[in-house]
Amino acid sequence: MKPPIILINYKAYENSYGEKAIEISKKIEKISKNYGIPIIISVPATMIYKLSQEVELIIYAQHVDSVRHGAHTGSILPEMIKDSGAKGSLLNHSEKKIRLDEIHEALTRMKNLGLESVVCIDSYELVHPLALLKPDAILIEPPELIGSGRAVSKERPEVITKAVDEVKKVPGVYLLAGAGITTGEDVYKAIQLGADGIGVASAVMKAENPEKVVEDFVANAIKAIDKRQ
Ligand code: G3P
């Protein structure tokens, strides 16, 4: 079975850093190990090193800058996240947009460093042009549904099916769907519609029992992938 891709974006929620981030990451790690499914956590840059020491999860940054070494105060370079223990990064999240030339430059640098990349986009029309830049995956998220509790797979299923058609034109690029994913059923539906996995934030980071939520997501993702094969 090709495992489903589950990406949990910690954003800047209260539990995205410090002891609380370690605690939630350990809970996610437990599910990942129990089900034998790798889970990606996309964490604040300040937490990459610490979490890479604490848990066996795939750790991503949430953003990298495409500038090169030099006088760039405040910049986070691909080289820096790699050195801290990240395996990859999100790029161009709706909440951290960058220009197309910056996406291209960052992707080239990340590839040269052996880092994985997930490029976020907000409409399916952008899937093909961005897939041609050969990120590892594209994460499609209609911005109006982000953090809404209304799942893309239920509210705008056509966004996923059209994105899947577009991504197929470029072999080797995965398609993830996100925005408003709340229940295991949302995850199941996204994968049934053709996505290789999902991106999620609030449903996990704001949950009273994140372990239960992630377990439900993983179990449904596996069920959906099994059914597809
Ligand atoms: O990167 C994933 C994220 O933008 C989705 O957010 O809160 O709708 O799951 P949320």
C-alpha cells in the first residue's frame, strides 16, 4: 500500500512551540508508530531542532526564504532548516505567500540540498504550472475554508477532482487537499476524490484530544487508500 500523506501544520497556535509542542508531537508520533504511517508536522522554525531531537516524525518548516547567504536579517534559508533537522518545508502557504520567482528559486535550492517541498496553492488552475516546477507535492487549499471547520472535500469537492486531473499531467508530484478538514470522514472523502493525502491544522491544534483526532484521520486515510487500490 502506498501510504496516505498526512501533513499537520502547527501554524502559530499556542501549542505550536515549547513544551506543549513536544507534548502534542509525542501524541502524533504514537499514532504514526501504531499505524506504521509516516506523518509530516510543519512546525515553527524555532522548534525544528528541538522536535527533531524529541520525535520520529517528518519535520517540515512552514516557510523558507529564497535569498542566499549574506546580509538578509530575519531570513530563514533552506540551508538553515536542513541544518536544524528539517526534512522539507511548505512554500507559499495562503498565510505566507511568496512570488512565483521566489517559489522557483526556493525549490531549486531545496532540491539541491535534498529537502522535500510542498507548494501550497489556492486554486486548481495553478496546479499544472506549479507542478511543472517539480515540488514533491502540491497542497490545494481554498482560502475561504481554511480554519472554517467546513471541509474542502465536502464543500468544494470539484476543487480536488480538478486538481487531481491537473497534477496527473506531471508524473511524480503528489496532490494533497486541505482547508477545513475536521473529521475522519472529511479525510476519507478527500482521498476518495483522488488526493494522495491531506493537510490540516485547526482540527488537530485546537482539539481537546488531538490524539483521537489524528487517529481518526489516519484510520480513515488508510481505509480510503485501501479501497482505491
Ligand atoms: O496548512 C493546512 C491549513 O492551512 C489548513 O488549515 O485549520 O483549515 O485545517 P485548517
